[in-house]
Amino acid sequence: MPGKLKVRIVAGRHLPVMDRASDLTDAFVEVKFGNTTFKTDVYPKSLNPQWNSEWFKFEVDDEDLQDEPLQITVLDHDTYSANDAIGKVYIDIDPLLSSEAATVISGWFPIYDTIHGIRGEINVLVKVDLFNDLNRFRQSSCGVKFFCTTSIPRCYRAVIVHGFVEELVVNEDPEYQWIDRIRTPRASNEARQRLISLMSGELQRKIGLKVLEMGGNAVVGYLQCFDLEGESGLVVRAIGTACTLDKLSNPSAALLPACNSPSKDMKEAPFSEDPNPNTHSSGPSTPLKNQTYSFSPSKSYSRQSSSSDTDLSLTPKTGMGSGGSVGKEGGPLKTLLRQQTQSALEHREFPFFTLTCFPMGFLVHVGGVVSARSVKLLDRIHNPDEPETRDAWWEEIRQEIKSHAKALGCHAVVGYSETTSICEEVCILSASGTAAVLNPKFLQDGCLDSCSEHRLEEPSPPSCGFCHIPYDELNMPFPAHLTYCFNCRRQKVPDVLFTTMDLPLEAAVTGKGCLIQARLCRLKKKAQGEANATAISNLLPFMEYELHTQLMNKLKLRGMNALFGLRIQISVGENMLVGLASATGVYLTALPTPGGIQIAGKTPSDISYEQHISNMQKKINETIAKNKELYEIIPPESIDEMIGSPIPEPRQRSRLFRSHSESSDEVSELDLSHGKKDAFVLEIDDADAVEDIHSLLTDAPLPTGFYSCNTEIMPGIYNWTSGVQMFTSVRVFRLNNTNLTNQGLNKIFNDLCENLLKSLYFKLRSMIPCCLCHVNFAVAVPEDELIQVAVTAVAMTFDKDQAQENLKLYVDKTLMKVITENEEQLQFPLELCSDSQSGNPFSPIKGTGLQENAGMHIVPSAQRATSVDYSSFADRCSTWIELIKLKAQTIRRGSIKTTSSLEKASPVSEGHSRLRSTTSNTGCTVAVVKMTPLSFIPGAKIIKYLGIINMFFIRETTSLREEGGVSGFLHAFIAEVFAMVRAHVAALGGNAVVSYIMKECVFMENPNKNQAQCLINVSGDAVIFVRECDLEALPVQPQTSAAQTSSSGGEVPA
Amino acid sequence: MAYSAPDSADKALRMAMELDVFVGNTTIMDEEVYQLWLDGYTVTDAVSMRVRSGILEQWGACQAVLESDTTDHYRTFQMAERLLHCPSKLANQLLFQIPPQRQAMLIERYYAFDPAFVRELLGKKLSKGTKKDLDDVSTKTGVTLKSCRRQFDNFKRVFKVVEEMKGPLVENIKQHFLLSDRLARDYGAIVFFANIRFETGKKKLQYLNFEDFAFCAGQLIQNWTVGAVDSMVEDMDVDLDKEFLQDLKELKILITDKDMLDQHKSLVCTALRGKIQVFAEMEANFKNLSRALVNIAAKLMHTKDVRDFFIDLVEKFIEPCRSDRWVLCDVKAFLTQYMNSARALDAFKQQAIWERYMTVIRSCILKMYHE
């Protein structure tokens, strides 16, 4: 009995009238936890009852504490008939189980009824007394902290990043149980809500156990989703990155223990502070301070044993001697790096990271997007305790991702996420991430010893290092044009880079970024079972291909060369597939200037046609020019002139030369082809292509004063002011035309998205100048002729004038800040940046100091197709790889994939918290709770994480018309969900939710029956933040209430 | 080739939009759209009015965007409306996150009314019957029926809440409905008029606007109600002080006692000689005017005559003066002198009542006297 849960019911207010005769209510409350129930007295005849109950005490196992929600039911007492339920409040008490999170839950909670919505509020007090449990074989994982944020949370320091954790639990969906035929909709909804809440708790507990086993104490980038598989059941699954986090006692203190080294055996000593802190530290603010971040090579926990052998066999050139590979590559260093990284990661079954933003120096190279998709037929889950099929499905996909990453010469996958789309009995499972090479220092034991040696190694400048190719340039996994990095001129870079992660803060970027979307619909015949799955499998590769073509075209049209936060969603419906790819386009200074788009007509044609072509070409050229101006993209040539040294230094040049001479013909050929900048050709050979070009040009330009991106930070905007407006917008479109063509459908879908964006800009016009950040689109095909698009994003104001003047200055400062913040918060090694800043960037082949950890190294292969399984319909469809190869002359890409996607990428920026707010604070009496999908709040500092918010709600109505139709119904429901999230955060003592996402919004309607139902699942991290100006004024942490939050200019648009 | 969707296609797209919602963490409420909603315009009307305001060109938006935005706002307002019925709820409800200064704006605008509309309703019983006739009022005033209903319901809601409340009327309204001082005063007047049911609809009173009446109501509330005598008295502010009304008939001595009447007249005349333009007319009419004012006082003990208070003032005093072309400052000088001179009448013992009566009469007449 390791815990005591104490609950007190204080009062209610704004209760509904339950007794028509008296216009009053005789309310009482039932408090239930597990199987124990307490009741308050009836407070007669009042809409604002004051129960002031005693403390109800539940003595429970901490396992139950983690799994069960506290359930509070408000009822109206009726002497003669059954008591009427007014509504319920579910409280997740998990935040109370961690000593560093909240200590008490106290506040007003909306009383929620699945049929009537919010009906008044109840004031509740909850506390937990935990007794220490020394049992090693315990089932609970109390105390493991969970974060939705996909970067290291701001008031923590990462001691060790352990790696990937995953888990899934399955159950029967109460909605499909026989009993559902006889119970009321309310009872059914409540059963579902309760079950999902229970399953979430169980899932979290199990993941927590895995984390403890790995020696960690936290999960970062925790993403939990549920799959409503209908008849076949309910799956709740989660992935995350296990870490050992250390709370920063004083976030502004500069001097912290310098070095942490993880021990080899996690079980004996999960992490230990190094006894000899590095004495090199010279002062609080100097970037030269020598600190080391260590990365534990602990083995990832998983049910299945590692199957690395089979993985390796997927790529043909494994096991090649290191000598051979050195000879082939431009420099041996890359190989060494790879060897070390690999050896460290080799132990992990899945070297995946759900993080999207990393501490400086963590990422060495980025290969490109890797993704896998697989179509499955759902069958009934027979034994909920053994969810093996679902596990095997994901296992398969993850293996594929892993092998793709290897093909790209990478050993890790970052910005990793998994999604599903279900229609009837067909399910598309998707996973995607970004293949990357991580710094061997982080992946190796005894990092302290190697510190000095590493200092000699060639450092890649942080602003471009990650762009350098990780793969062997002679055996490129896909056709790409390589050039020398435009930033350092020493290493090769691809011409285009696609990634699922956030833009690294230290990356050198020219101009501003922008949201780029590719949209696509494909009709599909209605079918059943295997035939249906086959049809979908066959369509997928074409969709992927077209989405990529669109993305690439749109990227070029904006004069940019890289995509971040790429998220490709393919949703399946009865008679169509809808694909939506979103990403943030950026001009990376390190990458070559993208060539324009050239239109080539089909062979000799009449004059009017030629004219038409040239008109289009003109329009495209104009658009590119306009976009360059809009996004302030100044060609790097002119920047070079400005900076003044475009020519590499003699030594460097000689090396360049040498590498040329060493390299085969292929390299020079590549360089040659780069000379033709306009090599990107769009062929108009059929109506489709014409359509494509149209859709390219119909993307409405952003209204003046607006920018948008789907990442955490907007490249080119650094001075946020305090205005923050998070919103959700949902649209459902009914296709009336029964015989639609693909083109017609595409146009409708495209217009739907464009108009939605236009509406958002109009709605938020009072916030100008402002940027829509973390724009997250979710598409669904809920019924035959319906397309649903839901967007959640945050609009943030910024100071325009400063943006222009101080841009350059700010970038420098940000870099410095990153460094110092890393020192303070993250303890990452700083040699890299300091070296680059001291202008000593060159010592190419001195990688000998690196420890060679034997192990196998993978030479990426161009024969990627070997890793693909052609077999059954249910498997990924990979034929399109061939397709890509055929078209490779016209389309070049920075990503590799068989069938790709990624459901969600909630990117995060690190070290970006210290943003100045120009708006001053004015007092505010109401407890405001801010919500944002980002991990930070501009102009404020997060001082405490109070726990994860993970809520699931169902709302149903049988009086749709009376509630204002579908729009009225959903509008009210979303507002209610926001209200309940805010109330829970406020009750935890918080004043904001960061990394907020709406993971699910399932809407079903039956207008004929006047009915509708909606399910919403949201999550985020409850935090306390203080405005920076307050922080300066008050050295002591201010009161935990939410009172100090919003400034008058703050969250007040329109 | 046209790249922007033509209007017809645009329309088709809108028709097929099954659902379209926008929900912000901070509830976005556009003041202009709020006003259009309060004014009772339909979404379609509101959209075309916004189009005419040039907002489309300003923001490069299209009609569909405006329609979606307007519909969304209207829905938000409808959802918030029940909270506005009890403004104190707005501050501690959890559904909408609205900054305090915006809450105040929402409430103030919701309870604001059209002067033309309120003028029609002033003094009428706030009953179902009156509500039924609102379409006539709507036609007459040009205020939409929807807006008329909202305003009527506001009047009735405020009336019902403060009717039975103790303490100062305006203060009660202010506290319960969180209105500004000015608006609370106006509601005080409306409630007061509705309670006493003063006649304001007669043709002769048509020239008076709401502001005139509101001022008079303020005077009456301040001086003639029970609460006026002693603010500490915990009683209603909406009813006139019955005792005082009874006492008023004692003022009759001013006109029944011939000596006193003459003495009063000579005092006034002495004081005003050469000071007003209409001295001769005043001198000739003094007894009539005095009789009129005192008779009004004496009649006030009957509820029916209280209702005719304003019509009496106009018929018995204002009209005669106006026909003699008195200017406002002459009226002012006369009334001031008329009131003050009574103090010098030794035989006149009802000084306190006189003062209480005449202060109100004087300021009401001055307000109602439009040259």
C-alpha cells in the first residue's frame, strides 16, 4: 500500500437547473477511485453548492495510482426516482506522483457530460502521500517524468539520452461490445472515455518501467496515439525518447558540474557525476568552456531481441574492410566517425529518437528523410494481453526505417514518428524520420579521455556541418548532385535536403522560411478485404511520388533548397486517398542556389502552344523572383562578396584539388552538371502536367505581414513579442458531384486547404506582423463524400523593425546564447563551436585519435531496392523506387523512401527561450492559461514542468439542429476541450501548456437522425512560466498562481 | 487562363462546406462584427455590409473568407450570449478565455441600446404584450426586430433583477450587470420609468428625447424616492416616497391663500424686474403658473396623476411659457426666484417639502424646455 490519495470536494458553481419546479438543484458528489467510492452530503436547493467535504482517503497501490483516473461525478438527488447525473470530471493524478512536478491539484474543473457538454464547475482539492517503495520487482514506475516536448525541456539538463521506447496496449472498444446495444449513449461514451484513460495510464506506466530499466528517469518527445479499429478493437500506443534528466536548480547559474560520464553498466549505476569536473572552465560566459555531454550506449529495451544481423544483410556492401572504404572516400574521417557511431548504436535495436531539436554538436550529418508505410488488414485482437500482431507490424516498419537509414550511411533516425490511418478494416501504418549521423563523442564511453583528441579532429562548422553528406559519394543511395559546401567549402553537400526535424538553431540560413504544402487526392474503387488493400498499396507509391514532385516544385518556386519538419500524411477513405505533405522551406546557406524551373513542352508544336509555354515560363520566373524578394533570399554570391573571402585558403584549395583528383570521373561529372543551374525541368507532356503547373501557381501569396511555418521556429524571425494565439480550425467538405475526376478532386482539396489558410490569415489580421508557427494540418476522410481538414497552429507576433536591422547581429548572438545556454542547461561539449570561432577549422586527416571500436561499418549502397520486400499485398509497395529511378533525371531529391510518411512532427527549438519581449507587463486579474504547440513561450522563461496533460473526450448529441448544426456542435466541443485543458493546468498551478497537440479529432454525423459524435484527444506539457522582465525584477520565484501571466497586449487579438 | 477561382465556383465551394469552425485559445471577437450581430443583421446582411466597408480590398480576402469569418463570429456570440445575460458569470466562466477589458466591452455593448428604441418603450410595461408589439416599434424606429427583442429583454432582465433589490438603484445595476456608470444610470431611468409607468408617448411629449427623460428620472430618483432622504435606509429606490407625495398637497396653501399668493408674486416680481425679457408676460401670468406648479404637486398622491407628471409639466407650464416666447434663461431665472422667494413667506411652513419638490421641478422643466 504505497500511496494515499486524498480528495476534498469544496464547492460547485453555475450548476444546471435539474428541478424544473424549483429552478434549483439538490447536488451531491461521488468520488471514485478504483473500486472505492465516497459521497458528499446533498447540498439542497442551490446552483452554487458549498459541500466543504471532509478529506476522502483512498489507500492504493502506486500501480493503480498510475493507471486509474480519479473520477468525480456530480449528481442531482431525487427522492422518488433515480438520481440524475449532472456530469463528471476525470482527473489524472500522475503529475502528483513525481516529486518535481505538481504537489497539489486544486481548482475549478468544468463538470463535463458527454451529451450536454460542460454543465457548471466544481472545486476540488487532490493530494497524494507516497511511501517509498523499495521493491525491485515493482510494477509501477512512479516518478518517471513524461514530456511531450520534443527537445530537452528547458529547465533540465540531459545527462544521458538512452534512446527509443515504445509500447502498445489493446482492448475491445466498448462501443462495439454487445452491451452497447442496451446501454445509453452516455454510458457507452463514459465507458470509452474511462477505458482510454485507463489504457493511457497503463501505457505510461509500462513505458516508465522500460525507462527505469534503461536507467533513465524521463521520457522526452512522448507521443501517445490511439487507433480506433472498430470491431477489431482499440489500440493505444506510444513512443518516446528515454533520457536521464537533471533538474537545473538555478537555471541562470553558469557554473555547473562540468562533465558527466555514464558508466557501462546501467544497472549498477544508471548515471554518475564525473568525479573530476573539467577544470578548463574559465568563466561563466565564455564559449570556450570545455564541457562534455555524454551519450549512453545502453541497450534499448524491447520485447524482441535485436536482429542487427538481418538488418545488415539488407545492404549488400556491409562488412567491407575499413581500409577499402577509406580509400574510396574523400576522407577517412567520415568512415571513422561512422565506425564509432555505429558501434555505439549497434547495441540498440532501434536507434530512433523522437526528438526534433538537438543540443549543439549532437547532430553530425543529416542524410535525409526515411519513411516506410505498410497496408494491413485489421483482424480481431483475440487476446488483449498479447498484442503481438500489432507489435510485429510496427517492428517490421521500424526495421525497414532502420535499413533505409543505413542505406543513407546513417546509424540513427531523429525526428521519428509513427501514425496510422484506418478505414473500415484497412489500416495504413506509417513511420518516418530523418536519417542522421550523431556525434561519436556522445555515443561513446570514457568521453573525457577522448576530449583532447577530439579537439584535433576536423570540426565541421556548426552552421553547415549537418548538411554535409553522411554517405559515400561514389555509392550514393539515390541520384543527387553534390557540390562543395557553400559555407565551409570543404565537404560535399547535396543540392536539396529534406528532413523531418526542426531547423537546427545554429544553421546558417539565408532569408526567411515558409510553409510549403503538397496536396493530392486519388480516387479509388470501393472494395473489400484484400482487394481493397491491394488497390491502396498500388496507389500509394504514385501518391508519394507526386507529393514529392509537388514539394520539390514548390520549393524551387520559392527559391529555397531545404525542407524541415516534413510531415506526409496519407489518409484512406472508402473511395479515395488523400495525401498532404507539409514542411517548412528554407534556404540553407551551405547548399547550392536552387536552379529555376524550366518548362519543356512536348516535341514540336504549333506556335500558340509554344507561346502558352513561354507565358507560363514567364509567370514561373516572375513568381520565383517575387518569392525571393518576399522571403529576403539574397543569393549567396552576393553574401560572399559582402563577407569578402569566397576563395578557400591555399591549403584548403589544395585539398579540394586533391579530393578532385582522387575522386573518380563521376564526381567531376556531378560538378559539371551543377554548372547548369537550370537543370530542373518540368515536362508538360500531358494534361496532368499542365494541371500540376497550375496548382503550383495557384498557391496564394501570403498577405503582407504574415509568415508561416510548420516548425518550432521561423528561420529569419528572432524577436518575438508576447502575442500568442493558439487556435484550432476544422473544415469538412462534402463532395456533391458523384462523378469526380482526380483533377477535379485535387482542385477541390487544394482550394479547401488554400481557403482555410486564407481564412486564418484574415482572422488573425489584428496580430500583424505575425507568424503562424507549427502549422499542423490533419486530413481525414470520415465518410464516403467527406473530406475533413483540421489545423492547429499558433500565431505569434514579432517586432518587424528589429527583425530587419538586427538580423545579422542576432544570429551571432543567438549562436553565443546557444552556447552559453548549453553550458548552463545541457552540458554539451563546446569544442566544436569554439574551434570554429577561433578560426582553426582545418586538420583533415587527424582522426587517428578516435577510438576505433571495431564493429561493422556500413557502406551505403545505391542498390536500395534490395532492402525492399516485394512480396505480399499487405507489405509496403516499393515499385515506386523504380519509378523514381526512371525519372531521376528530372527529379532530384534529398530523401529516400519506399513508401513514406510521418504522421506528426512536433518540432522544438532549443536554446531559444531567452527571447526578448518588448511588451511590458500589466496586471491581470483573471488566471490566464496560455496554450501553444511550441515548446517555449516568447519573452518568458519556463521555470517548472508540472506534468503531462493527456486528455480524451467524447461528445455526442441527439439534437444537432438545436445545437447550431455540425458547426455549432463542434465549435462548442473544441471550446470545451480547451476549457478543460486550461482548467487542469490551472489546477496544477500552471499558467501554460506547451507542446500542445490535438492528436485526434474524429467527427461523425448523421444529420438525418439529428445526431453527431466527436472524439478529441489532446496532449501537452503543463508548465509555469514567468515573463523575463518579472524574472529580472524578482530573483525569487514568484507565486505559482497563474496571475502573473498575460500582458495586456499579450493574448489579445481582435 | 484565370488562376483565381471565379465567384460562381467560390459559391459552390461554400455551399458544400459542411462544417467550418475556428476556435482560439483566446476567444477572438471582432468589434465590428459584434456590432452587426447586436444590431440584428443576418450573416448575409452582415457580410454585404462588411464588403461595402472595403475590408476585402484592405486584406486581399475573398467573399468566402468573409462569410466564414462572420458565421464563426456569430456562432461565438450566440454561445457567449447566455453568459452576457448574467455578466458576472463572464468573469468566472471557463469556456471562453476573454481578457477582462474585452469582457467589459462585450457587456457594455450588449447592454447598449438605441435611443430611438428606448424612447418608444419608455414608461411602457415590460410585458409580453409589449414584446409582441415590438415589430411595430421596429418598423417605426428602423431598428431590426432582433435587436429590438434583445434590447427589450435586457430592459426586462435588469428590471426583474433590481426590482426587488434593496439599496440604491443605479448602484445595484452597476454591481449586478457590471455596467459603466453612465449606462447604469440610463438603465436606472428605464427601470424607474417602467416601474412607475410614466406617460411618455403622448404627442405633446414627442419632442422630448430619451436623454431628457433620463435626466428627469435621475432627479426624481435622487430626490423623491425613499432612498433619497436617507441613503442608509435599506429600501427600494424604484418607488416614489409615498409620504412625501401625501405631504405635497400641503403646498396648496401657496395658491389657496390669496395673501400668500400675492406676496409670493410681488417678491418674485421685485427680484426679476429688469432681469428678464418677458417680465410683463411673467407678471401677467404669475398666478396661472404658480397654480399650475402647485396643482401638479397636489395631484401627485394619485398614481394615475403621477403617470401624467411629464404631460402636466408640458401642458401646464412649458407650453404657456413657450407661447409667450420665454427664453431658457428667463425660465431659469423665474423658477429659481419662484422657488427661493417662498422662503421669505413667513406663513409658509412647508419649506422642506417645497424645497424637495421644487428642486426637481426646476431642473426637470429646465431640461424639458427646448426653445
